[in-house]
Amino acid sequence: MNQKSITQKTVAINWCTDVALSEALTQFFVMHAHTQYISHSELQGSRAETPARWRSDLATTLHEELKTTLAQDPASADHLIALADIDGAIAGMALISIGTKQDVATPYASLDDLIVHPDYRSAGIGRQLTTWLEQQMLKRGVKRLFLESGVGNHDAHRFFEAQGFQPVSVVMMKELSHE
């Protein structure tokens, strides 16, 4: 799909609250999130076994996570899913978490996941999703948007830097054993 054909179509971006879409969103994620996508939150959570391998039951685990998120009212939820839709098809999705610490100096959110269908990459969908999320977070009083990305996900790093994100830390891990 090229840029010209995308611009002729309407991209609708909204908070997704339809629990019936949980299976489609799960499949979208599983099909399009390669292993370079794995970062420390997937390793600290229930999604990945190693920096190079998703859990074998990723679809089941993710499906439950998405169903829980979709069942929340977006007006008060601290975990949200944004959906980019083109003619009824999922073009992209983003999962976001809003910081809930009361004593934080600057209100923040984390862009936990941003996935764009390969047919729509380099067509502005990721930029539109990111811009829409920034506007939504500003309406909620959020002043900082964090994200993390797998160390080998260089295309994503370039994309996010072009959107104004900048590195602020390095996360490191060591596998421990009794050997």
C-alpha cells in the first residue's frame, strides 16, 4: 500500500472499548510484533521468555490482558487501547498506561505498544496514532510520554526519534543462575 492510496482513505483513531475485538487485536499483535520488539516490560511481564523469544502462550496471555483493558471506561481507565481503523480494518494499535502515582513531579504516561500493519508502515499511520495519543494525554493533564523499545528495533527507534522522543536511560539485564 502506498502513501497515495492511504491518503485517499479515512483513518479513524479512537479509544477501543469493544471487548468483541479482543481476539482480532490479539491476532494483530501476535502477527506483527516480531522478536526485535521485545523489551524489558515484556520480560518483566507475562509476554516474553527471553529477549529473543515470546512465550509459547503469548496469544492466550495477551488476549486476557486486552479483554481486561477493553472492558474499562476510557474516561477513567489507566490502561487504554487506541485503534487506527481504515475501512473497518485494523491499520494500527497502541496500548498506553497512565501513571497513577499521586506524588509524581510531572504527570506521565507510557506508550507500551505501538504496532502498525506492515501494509501501512511509512504511510503516516504511526505518526497519526502518536499525534492523537499526545493530544489525548494532554487533555488528561499528562506532560510526559515515555516508551521503551527492544534494543534491536532500529526502525522503531528512528521512527520515535523523528516524533520527538529522546533516550533518557538504558535498561540492562543479567540472567542469573546457580552454576
